[in-house]
Amino acid sequence: MSPGRVALFVTMLAIAVGMLYPFWVMISDSLHTQSQFISGSGFSLGSWRQLSAALPVGRQVLNSTVICSMSIFVILAVGLPAGFAFAKLRFRASSLVFLGIVSAMMVPLQAIVMPEFVNVTRVGLTSGYFGAVLVYAALGTPFSIFLFTTYFRGVPDELVEAGIVDGLGYVGALWRLVVPVAVPAIATVTVLQFIQIWDDLLVGLLFIQNTADRPITVGLAALASGRTTSIPQLMAGSFVSALPAMLVYLGFQRYLVKGLTMGIDR
Amino acid sequence: MKARRLTLSQRRQLAGVVFALPALALVIGLIAIPIGQAVYYSFTQWDGITTTWIGTSTWTQAFHNSDLWTALKNNAMLLLWVPIALGLPLAIAVLLHQRVAGWKIFRSIYFLPTAISWVVLGLVAERFFAYQGTLNSILHAVGLSGVTTNMLGSESTALAALGITFVFTMIGTNTMLFLTGLATLDPSLEEAARIDGAGRWRIFRHITLPHLSRFIQLAFVMTVIALFSALFSLIFVMTGGGPGYATTTMEFLIYQTGFSQGQFGTAALYGIILFLITGAVGIIQLRLIGSDK
């Protein structure tokens, strides 16, 4: 290797150290008791052993998983037929409706959070998961429809028409002909939404009123705002909450990249 | 024959409407209607239960409220970090694009923080800036033992600490975007320029950068939108908007006004202002992705 290449490699190594810094902090800080942490010497697994007393990790990871799964299910259930409709079953004003839905992508939740919160509370959905699931679904649907519509446009019209002529019906054509070839798009939406919902704080904080139903990210933020919280425990909790999203990312990296750059790399 | 074809087309349109309806209902019910409500409530005294119409006086009051101007000023100050949040990832993407040994592993490592919640990254950043944190250890290690910072604890530096954290959280996404852009660049163009005797900087300036312009625009818009609407988690765990109002941005002001102070009407009004700001930026983005020609 030329000296230039070596310098390049060293620079990249240095950047890697910087990007791995959060993981190093979480792991190293969690391996103390609070008093060891303050004095700066000694190691212990004590904070990990007592973690579940401060943060019900098992229950909260389960809550996060259920909320993510339900939200993604709703997003796919409404997004796939809508994408099919906008790409292949165009009706009068369908491109206008499509544009309207895609524009909703630009509305940040904070801008409408007050009426949203009052509406969802009024219909009694802030107890249990359903309020949060609905809000996540509404926030995730516009982008998913954009992605599905773009993808379905690449499916030949003849394929759909042949299916209809063969008596599959529209539901059958969507389910048996289009969905099977759309697996990469479905995977992209699923991975992207999983990470977004798993990592979110605001919706879980406001739309889930039962402490027991809290997802892990909200539990962690609530623990952090407590004054007497032990930092090693907080870091252990952070690591647990980060792990599932990290694993999903490492396993499905290419779908995530595809989703983020969708629409520009044509 | 002709009549039958017409029926088929009508049936297809009907199916289209039915298929689009659930998604449309969801978006109208949970996004469009709340926008209308927020506009309405911005003209009222509202505590979440009873509303009293008080007209435009809410707006004149809001614009005389120093909290709003502080929040807008904080957002404007944070905008100064956007060039760094774009430049650093651009440099990293160019490095990755050299495809040095093991570059794919480096790529995975650089993007890894992207998967992590900003709640977690905020908690880690707090450890970094803390009195007994990494920043002070580094300062002491390089011989500045007299300098001890507490960036999050001071009104003059807390916003900068938030800005630095924001830059870190955006590195993964923006690097990913730029790297995708670089991958679409035809290598023979650079090769031809090199043969013609162009230096590295000239090649970057006159071939690479123009080619990336679309990607840079998109990254810019995404970064600005994130700055206005995705900092909530960081602020919530790092500073709670403080000290004082030093790190209260628009989105955090909405949360505080509505949920800490119970002034739902004023919070709805602030929401409309945020909506108008991000909407203006969003229109640029819609143009850029040019979704539907």
C-alpha cells in the first residue's frame, strides 16, 4: 500500500472509533455500580443484575415489539392496496389524491400534536396501545404509499390485466401477483418503520398513558428524567433498548439504504 | 363489446377507490383534520376541554411573547450547524468511495448509530459533555488541565452542545445519501480528467460536486426538516429545554406550552407556525424528488 492509502486507512479507523463511541460509553459505563462509577475504579455486573428493578426491560421490550408489529401491520394493510390503486387502478383524480397523501409526509407531528392528543384521548384510545399504533400508522403511511406506488409502476400492466381476465379479481391480483414481486419494497418499509417506531419518544410519551404499556424508549427517557437515577443502570438500559434496532439494521442494511435514497437514484 | 370494456374500466376505477380509501381515511382523520383543528384552536382560549373564541388576539399576543422569539432564534442558531452536518458526511463519503481495504466494514460501522434512538444518543451525549465526561478527559489529556467545561450546564454553550450532538446524529444518514450519489458517478469521467492532468481538488470541484448536487440538495432539506422536527428526543433527555430557555426550540416550546403549562390554544398556534416553516422547506423537497411528473 502507498503511504497515501495508509493515511486514508488510519483516518477511516479514527472515524470508526468516533462512530463506535456511543457503544463504548454504554458498555463501559454500565459495568460499574453507582459508587464505583463515581469513584472511577472497579468493575461490577451489579448494575446489570439490578437493571430490571429500575427499568422493567422485559415488559417494555415486549411493549415496543407489539406496538411496532401492530403499526407496521396497519401501514402494510392500508399502504399496499393504496399503492396498487395509485399505480395500476387509477381512478378520476387519483393523482391528485396521491399528491395529497404524499404531501402529508411533510407534516411533523409536533405541528398537530395538540389536536391529535385531544382527539385520541377523547375517543379513549390513550389507554392501551391503540392510540399510539394509529398515530404511528398515520405518520408512516404516506411514505410507504409513495414507495409502493413507485415500485408498483414497474410491474407490467399486462400481468395485472391477465390476472383479472383469469378471474382472480382485484384483491386476488394484488395478493397473488403484485405482493409476491414487491417483497423488497415491503421489506424496506418494514425495516424503516421498525427502526423509526422503535426509536421514537414523542408518540409513546403522549399517547400511551398506562405506565405498564410503555415502550422501552419511553421507559428509558422517563428513567433518565428521574433525579436519583444511577448512570451505570441508565447506560445498561440504553444498551438493551438500542440492541434490537441495531440487529435489525445489521441484518437488513441494504433495505434501509434503499428506503432512505428512494426516489432520487433512478 | 364496447359496453363491456367500459364496465371493466369502471370496475377498475371503483376497485381503485375502494383500495385507496382506508389509507385516505387514516391520513385525513389523523393528519388533515388536526391541521384544520390546530388553525381553529389557534384563535381560541383552549384547555383541551372548553374552547372560547378570542380571535386574532391570540396571534398578536403570541408575537409579543418572548418565548416564541427565543425558540425561533434557537432554531436559527442551530441552522448554523447544517453546513457541518453536510460537509462532514460528504468528506466521509468521499473517503469511503476510495474503497480502501475493508471499506464495507467501515461503512457498516459509520451507519450503525443511525439505527439507534436519539434518546439513547442524547443520553450518551450527556455523558460526553458532563463535568466528569469524555470531553473534559480529552481536554486534560491534551494538556489543558486548567480547562473544565460544562457545556450543557451553561446558557451560553448548551445550544452548541446540542448542535454538535445533532451533527453526530445526522452523519450516518447523510453519508449514506452521498455514498449512493457517488456510486452513480461514472468513474471514466474522473479517469479522463486525471489523464488530462486535472488535480484531485479540481476533479472534486468540477466533476464530483456538480454530479452530487441533487443529493446535496436532498440532504440539505432532510437535515433542515430534522432540525425543526426531530430534536425533541435529544432535548428531552439532554437539557429539558434549559438552562432557562437556552435549548428550547419550536417543537420543544410546543410540548412545554401544551403539556407543561396546559395552554393548548397557544401550543396549537405554535404548531401552525412550525407547520408553515417545515411546509415551506417541504415544498422544496417535493420539487426535488419530483415524485410524479
